[in-house]
Amino acid sequence: MTPIFITGIGTGIGKTFISAILAKALEADYWKPIQAGYDDGTDAEYVRNTLTGTASVIHPEVYKLKMPASPHIAAREEGITISIQKICEQVPPISRNLIIEGAGGLLVPLNGSEFVADLVKALGAKVILVSRNYLGSINHSLLTARVCREMNLPVMGWIFNDQYLHYEEEIVHWSNYPLIASVPYSKAADGKFIEAQAATLQKRLKGFL
């Protein structure tokens, strides 16, 4: 079974929130191999706390870095170097769908020569792109799509998060990647909201697998 890698068009896009919805909808396991910054809790903790009534396994990080910075900088502060090979050696056993959450966007550096996009390729994962509607997101979304094409990453499609302006149709058209789902804005992105969105998207998501 091919893992599903969740990446965004930048930082603060809602990858963890969307990952929780996907894990609930697909009854999938969740894994974020690189966590940079955890003063307010880790992303894995958020997913664990918002998923209820599922058998989803929340797997531990390979790298849990204290500094909330680009992973290569956070790792350097702790005197370590992030290794894609090490991450690939610790991929959890895949007996059902596995949601893998990336760090930031595709061109976030992991070390002196490799980026998140290189990790996606090494994992052999399919990609879901998360875009959040804000001023500038068209540019960021299309740049992300171009990186995917240049690196031949197998993109399943877009999930849009938040609703500032309705950019979805244009991004889908110009990127030529399909729309998987559009998640509306909510002040309370809690377990109940995630469960409701998962129920709404479940049938459509399975059509993309």
C-alpha cells in the first residue's frame, strides 16, 4: 500500500489539520517524521487528541527538534544532521493507509543538500497538496505544482483549506491537478469538526486512492 504524503504551499497552511481529517476519513495511521518546534505541543499530539473512535496509530517522530525553525537549522542547533536514509529505514509497517505529514513545503531544506521533495521521492509516496486561501496563495500554489512536475512527484490532487477568496478553480485549472476537497473555515478546528469533515469527504477521498 502506497503511503500518502501531505505537503503544503508553505508554513501555517493547515497540513496537520488536513492530515487529521484524512486519517479519520480513511481510518489511516499518521506519521510526521520531522517535528521542528514543540513548545505548544507536537503535531502528532494534536492529531492524537482530535481523533476519536478510530484504530489509527500515531507513530513517533524520527527527529523531534526543539527549535521552531527550518529543519536543517533546528537540527544544526542540536548538533545533528537529518538523514533521509534514516527516515526511510524507520517507515512504520504499512498494513493500511498511512498519512505522512511533511515539514513546511516541498523546498524546505532537511540538510545541506536535500529537501522535503527529496524525502517524498525516497519514500515512494503519493502526494496531496494543501493550499490555504490567502492573498498570494495562487503564486505559492502554482510554484508548488511546478516543483512537483519538475521532480515527477505523483500528485493525487489539491485539498483547499479556509475560504478567503475562491481561488480553487483557477489553481486546479492552471496546475492541471484535480480538486480532492475544499474544507471551510472554522473557528473551532476540534475533533467534532474534523469528524464532520471526514464523514463528508470519505467517499470522495476513496475515489482518489
